[in-house]
Amino acid sequence: MTDITLEGLSAEEAQRLQAQYGKNELVSLKKDGFFKKTLHVLAEPMFLLLLAAAVIYFILGEPRDGAIMLVFVLGVIGIELLQSWKTDRTLNALKDLSAPQSMVLRDGKEIQIASADLVPGDIMLVCEGLKLPADGLILRCNDLCVDESSLTGEAEGVWKIPVDDASASDNMPPSGDYWRKDCCYAGTLVTQGSAALRVEKIGASTEYGKIGSHVAAAPESSTPLQQQTNSLVNRCAGIAAALFVLVAAVTWFNIPDHSFWDRLIESILSGITLTMAMIPEEFPVILTVFLSMGAWRLAKKKSLVRRLPSVETLGAISVLCVDKTGTLTMNQMRVQQTWVFDGDEDILCEMMGLACETEAYDPMEQAMLDYCETISISKDHLFGGTLLSEYAFTNELKMMGHIWRHEEEILIAAKGSPERILTICDLTKQERGSAEEKIRELSEQGLRVIAVAMTKLAGESEIPASLTDCSLTFLGLVGLADPLRDTVKDDIALCNRAGIRVVMITGDNGITAGAIAKQIGMPHTDNIITGDMLERMSDEELRKKVKKISIFSRVIPEHKMRIVKAFKENGEIVAMTGDGVNDAPALKYADIGIAMGKRGSEVSREAADLILMDDNFSTIVDTVKDGRRIYDNLRKAVGYVFSIHIPIALASLLAPLLGIDPAGLLLLPLHVVLLELVIDPTCSVVLERQPAETDLMERRPRDPKEKLLTASTLLKSVAQGLMIFLASFGAYFYALSQNPEQAPAARSMGLTVLILSNLFLVQINSSSWDSIFFSVKSLIKDKVMWAANILTLLGLLVLLYAPFGGFLKLAPLRLGQFACAAGLAAASVLWYELVKLVRKLRLSRKPAKKR
């Protein structure tokens, strides 16, 4: 290679090029601004009704009521925007991932800069262990091997060569061209050697960035939960529209003594009140709040949620596809066993260490050198001699060797694949058979087996040209393993009880994968599908096989797509882990894509729904459990919303039908909004914070087609809502009949029953079948829950007894009246405790059923 003198860019040139090309970052999707988010909130039917009611109040010449309505509108909008802000802040946690640094030549000097500041033309210096941040041409290199599997899916390292000066081009090849050996690409990993590159492409224009841009541009679709929620709201809105006409007509005929204009306005207001009461507009708010708060809680547990609807989908997972290395294991290779064939263990380990690189990057070499330290063979002793030459490891050879002048002797120390090392060792047939038996035994224990051999030379002139020309003495075997994570056995057992099938997809060999699967208690470990077998299978054959096989070995990232697709076509809800760029399509295709935060590529994180910050299997299991808890609480919240809407809707419907004067109705539009300000925080704070029920991970995964609002939940909600309606409307109607001129006092009575019933209702619905005592006990130390309940009570007292209560058309209650309202509220809700008790007694008499 022609010698190249490298100077690099000047600081001024780098600054000019950055202004031209921008930062070396992937293009991020634009988020909606504050104004756009506000308009989106205002487009909801509920807010359009609120604004219409406020306008009508202003037209009626009651600007005070109109202003109060607008204040309430701002309050509810504030709640939605606050939750949106919390969600964005959670997702922005992705930016906290530390930006890698790069070594470049600037003004002829080596300096370290943030990789984001790289520009085309920079001379970048790379070495072992570096994940490349840009595409570049290789100007010079030394034994450079690059792992390009994140782009190509091929696990073998690629040996690179420098570009010829005459053929060096200012432009990298387009995406469709072959992967050049004189180029390095962003997102790939340097596994050996060093090089100087001239940066050609940065950011989204790199091959790495293009894949990420395509994945990020994939269309998003609504989840089943979002579709169910929208369907519920739309159906209720349709019913509300029909009742709007009915109530408006009844109100019109009930007040014939009013002027035409007053009759029209009062009729419209009555209709709007009922419509606002009928539409469960909290559903979109509840969905956003529960999912964003769920994402925030998961972030605290080292799981970053990128797409909020995936929080709910977590609870329905039935198949969990995981990699072995770093997820089930510690990703910290260690020497577990040694087997000495000739000599003693010290000689075996010393030769093993001498065969390693002096600056080891490979995890197995690091483990070997660490083991040498534990038996008092230090690096100073190992590498204190002179390294005369080396035989580099190649994918074809699968072995390597170093020639050392060590303690006045010239030694060849070699290690590598046992099958290859044995071919260059002087062994009898019987000795070879004994070694192969031991290799099989160690492999069946799930160990990665490395053979070690050596020979002594009389002088430097006798050094063979290649390792295959050597005749070595076989010393023995070293068994390495990546230790299992401490909790993985318990986690697998928990998944088995929860009906979640764990599937191992690994690039390792089948014997090792099967041994580990048996150690951790995975079912279906007798049969294994390899990548070669998968290549020969049709999609239909694979669909049948995956029903009983849970280990896939020697697979490349492209195979993951087929495996995930086969499970999905069998009706499973699939979560899949991945870390490479080439995993991105499969992550996108899975119901839940889980990217590795530590070792994962940026493109895989962009494609995933969830980012695992510690690459730990336990974190996945905890996340699934939290997904189930969130869905459970979401279902409770939906039932609660229906329960509390029934008395509001019936009161708005029945009062006009009974001929009550519109001015004396139990609920006017501003009171409906007032109740919304109580209902939304109650759902957000109390129900969302409910802990998981004790049997949550003993249940089978829920059916993804299951409706959010089931018939049993609806029946319970209707029963609870009717009782609250009878209590609140009955109290109001009785007070109004006693003194028709004191409508504000009667309204205060009914509204107090409604608000206090709401507090009881949320507690009794917070646990499916446990008594309210257990629900309160579980949250007794929850300061936020207590704050929500106390603030609601204080708010009620302020509404009733503060001087501005008259503005809200309310009147203060006497102590006896307030106590009566509290008693009615408790009775209207706590009757359901008897239903829970009867059910538990029935279940206790029945024999337990196996799940």
C-alpha cells in the first residue's frame, strides 16, 4: 500500500462542513407542538360541547356562568396537556443514552470529539471494540476485522483492506451495491485491529441510517384497545345525539310561558347537559393517562416505552422470544472447567493465556486471562517476553496462535475450535477419541469448548509459515460459559405459571442452547430447529413446528421474521428481543418489539416498542406483569366511568321528563364539567396506582379479542350506577319537593351525594373481588392517593361553604344534611361489598380448579 500522510481537516473546515451537512445523527420524527396538541384536544366532542355551552351562556347575558365554563375547559385541557408533557418527557429519556466519542485528526493532531460532530472528510481513527458511527473509506489498516452482522445478518467477521489510492472515491457506493471490503459502515463493530478511515457519509445518509429511516417511516395503526375505546365513545355519542333531540323537545314543551328565544336556549342547554353526561369522554383521557403513567413507572424499572399503546399489549403476550446471550445470561464469559490431557493445569492455562491477545477484546479471551489471574498467572508473567509473530484467527481456520520468546524458550501457543486444533496435533486414534468424548461431555453441559496446544522450537528459523503447517502437542480443553442470571430460573417458572411460552432464539449451537434451556426449566427442549433446517422449511411446516419447539439455534436475524410470523399466524401475541439493525423489521413485525438498550443499535431501538436498559430477562417479566396490572386497572377504570356516568345521565334525562323547571335542574352544564374535574383525577391517581392483584401472574394471557367492557362489567356498572342515581336524585328531588324555591340547596344535596359516592365507588372497584378493606390497606401509605381523596373532600366543602358557591348555583348544607348525604352515598355503594362476600363464600365451597 502506498504510504499516506494524514493531516485531517482544520477546525474551520470542520465547522463549515457541519453547517453544510448537519450533525451526525439519525433523523428524528417531529413531535406535535403545544399549539397543535391543544387544537387536537379541543377537537374532541366533549370540549366542543363545553365551548358551545359557554357561548350560549354568554348569549343569554350570563357572562359569569360562561366564564366559569371556560375556566373549567382550561382546567380539563390542562390535565390532558400535562399528561402529554409527562409522556414526552418519558420518551425523551432515550436521549440520555450517552453519545459515543470518536478519535479524529484535526489540524494534524489526534483529538476526541462527540460522534455527532463528525463531518464528511474527517479522518477517523478506529480500534478494537469501537461501534462505528459513520460510513468511511479505509485509508490504512492493520489486521482490521469488522462484525457487519447488524447490517448484513452474517455472523462472520469481515476482514478489511485499505482502499487503493488510485481508486479512492469521494462517494460511497449506493445502498443497492455490494458491501465493499475497503469500506466500513456505521453501526458495525470493530472486533480486531485498527484503521484510519476517511468519513464519507454521516447521519441518515449512511447505510445504517437509511434502514432506520425506512423503519421509522413505517405507518402506525391503532391498537385494538384504541379502536375499542373510540367505538365506545362513538356509540355513546350517537345515543346522546338522539336523546339530545328528545330532551330538548320535552324541555321546549315544559316551559310554554317562556319567550321563544328563552325556550330555545333552555332546550339546547338541557340537551347539551344530557349529551355531556352521556358521552364517556374520559375514555381517551384515561387511556392516555394510564399508558403514559405506566410508561413512566416502567422507565423507573429500566424499561423505556417508545409507543404508549404497547404498554397495554404487554398484558396479552403469550409467546416471548428471547436471545440467550446477555438476556438469559450475564453476558460475562467465564472459565467454568479445565480438562488436562498432557502436563498439568498450570501449563495448560499458561499456554491458553499466551495464545490470547495482549490487549484482549474478545469476551472469551478476557475470561481466559481473568482465570489465569485467579490461579496466580499474571499478565506481566504471560506477556513479559517478546512476541515474535502470530497466526491470526480467521473464520476459515477457526483457530489462532502466537509465537513467543518466553523464559528463554521459543514457544507456539495455539487455541481454537477443538475440531480444528485436533487436526494439527500429534495424537493416536485412541487419544483423539478420548478427547472427542470429553468435548462432547463439556458441550452437553452448555459450555463453549476451546482446545489448547503448544510446541517448542529450536530457533526463529523453524517458525512455520502458517498454523496448519505446525505439529503441536495437545494440552487439553477449556470449558467456558456465560453464567445464567441469578433470577432467570424463577422468572421462567413464573412465565410458565402465567401461560407465557418462552422461546430461545440464538446464534449459538444447539447443544449449548439445549443445555441452558434445561438448566432454566424451559419446556419443549428435546427438539431444536437450526438455521439450516429452517431454510429448508416452508412457512406451513414452520407454523406446525413452532407449536412444540421452543429452541432455534444458529439462526441469523432474517430467520427471526419467519419465526415471529409463524407464531402470529398461529394466533399468538408475540414479544421479541433484538439488538441489530437487521433485527429491526422483525422487531417491527412482532406485537411487542423489545430492543436491547446496552448492546442494541440505534435503528433497532427506533423500530422497537420497548427498550430494555439493562438487557435483563427479569426486567422483561416485570414489564409483562406491569402490563397486566395496567390493563386490569384500565378495565376497572372503564367500569367505574360507566357507573358514575349513569346517575349523571339519568338525572339529566329524568328531570326534564318530570317537568322540573330548567333553572332548578340537578345538573347544569357547568356542574357536569365540575364532576369531570373530579372523575378524571380520581381515575388518574387512585385507580391507576392500584397494585397488581395477587393472582395476576397465575392467570393465562387474556384473549386479545376480548372487549374492554365485557357484559359482566357492564351489568355491574349499571347496577352500581342505578343505586347511586336513586340516592343522589332521590335526595335532590325530596329536598326540591319540600321547598321548590330552594333549588340551589336541593342541587347541593344531590351533588354532594354524587361526589361522595364517587369516592366510595373508586375504592370498591379498585379490587376485583377483595373487600374495600384490602384495597384501602394496600394504599394506606400512598400519600398521593390520600392527597387525591382529601383534596376532593376539601373541594366539595369549598364549593358548598365558600362565598362564591352562589356563582355555581349551589347553597351551603346544614351539618345534618351533609351527614345524611354522606350516609346515602355510603349506602348507595357499599351494598356491593355484600355481593363480594357472597361470591367469596360460594367459591370457598367449590373445589379448586386447575388452571
